[in-house]
Amino acid sequence: MRIGVRHNEKFMNISTADGREILRCDKIRYLEIYVKSVGVFSCSYDSSNRSLYRAFNAFFGKVGRLASEDVII
């Protein structure tokens, strides 16, 4: 993966000592944040936001309207 002006340029394949090829990718996941291969450094928080909303909706679905606002928050 490349970041910067030459992020779209083709480069030679990289292979391991046992002959397997290392695959290229457009983004790398690190600590629930995706670093994207673009002209300037950029991160994607879509996955972490989705996880947050999923957890909140699961919790709110169990508690529903029975608990007070203070308990929910």
C-alpha cells in the first residue's frame, strides 16, 4: 500500500522467502481504523462508527423505554 502522490503507480510484486506473493491492498486496518491508500494521509472511521451504533442499538433494544434517561446514558 502506498500513500502520497504516487499511490496509483504500479510497482513490482513482493514475494516472501518461500515464494508466496504479498498481495496489494487499498486500505489497512489498524486498531479498528482503516488507513486508506490515497494522495494524502486519510483514515476511515466507518467501521468503528458502525460498531459503536450497533452496540448502542443492541443495548437500547434490551432496555427499551423502561429505564430513565440517566440510566441509558
